[in-house]
Amino acid sequence: QVQLVESGGGLVQPGGSLRLSCATSGSIFRLNVMGWYRQAPGKQRELVARITSNGSTNYADSVKGRFTISRDNAKNTVYLQMNSLKPEDTAVYYCNVREPVAFGGDYWGQGTQVTVSS
């Protein structure tokens, strides 16, 4: 059974930083894409950043230059370093792991709250 457990959320002042972690367990095909999504109240869930198993990344325009996604394949863990946080970054952040289509796995964590407020 695959499990994703996020940690690192919390309350931070504008301009501050947080680092989210997502530890995975269970059988996941190694060639996968790991990502972070977020959902603010009253809005749809949106992609924040994702990273392939060989390290290729892409980011939402709203976080480019401020957020950095990384992964440790040996630990099956993905990270999101968030700097220069803004109030509009406030949301529940979800970790996602997606296997190739042939394998079909699409796994989600339970979410972690990030609140940016003074």
C-alpha cells in the first residue's frame, strides 16, 4: 500500500520561508513524477511544481524564482523549499506521485496547511 506523508507546513510571516517534505512508502515504480499542488479556499487545486525521476523540473509562473522542488530518490522523498512567501501562497499543499500511464498509479498525500500572514 502506497502512503505519502507531508510535513513542514505552518504559519509564517510574509517574506519568510518554509520547507515542505513528503515521504513516500510502498511500491512505486521508480520512473515517476513527484509534485506539489495547492488548493486555496474557494479555488481549484493547482500545480505548484513537479520533478521527474531524472531531475527535470517545472514550476507555476507564480512561484518561479521563489520555490525550489527537489527529490531524494534513495529516500523516496520530495521537498519544496519556499522562500519569499506571500499571503497569496496560503493554501493546503498536497504531495503527488504519478507513475507512467502503463502503471497507472496516481497517489496523493493528506495535505499540509501553509498560512502566510502577519
